[in-house]
Amino acid sequence: MRVYAAARYENFISRHKNDNILLLELGVGYNTPGIIKYPFWRPTSQNPNAVYACINYGEAVCPAEIEDRSVCINADIGDLLEELS
């Protein structure tokens, strides 16, 4: 199942490699950055129309090369959603 999901993701990124796209990461830390975090940073760096956004308490970061197209919110997702509602 994981291989199939990875292939679907790569297909999606390939189809939208030049489009306006938001890569939204919610609560992903550094336990398994190779599954979501790094795969989101790569297409953001390759596509000038891409924006990377993450919400994570204590680990809302991005590489310097995509900083100008990133929104990193250092907050608890539950608290943030409650404030927004």
C-alpha cells in the first residue's frame, strides 16, 4: 500500500510540476522526515509556483532555499484550529 501511495504522490507532483500548488504539512516532525517533510521540500524548491506550509509545535521549519515561499507556524494544531473557529 505504501508503494502505491508513493507512486500516486509522485504522479501528482509530476502532473503539477509547474502549477500553483500548496504543499500543506500538519504536525510532521523529524521522526520520519523522509515520508512527508523532505518530499514536500523538494517540489517546492523545484517549482517557483509552489508554496510550502507547515503547522507544528516546536518543529515548524523549512530550508533556507524555500524560505521565501514557505509559511511555518509554530503552534499546536488543536489550539490553532480552536482559535480559528
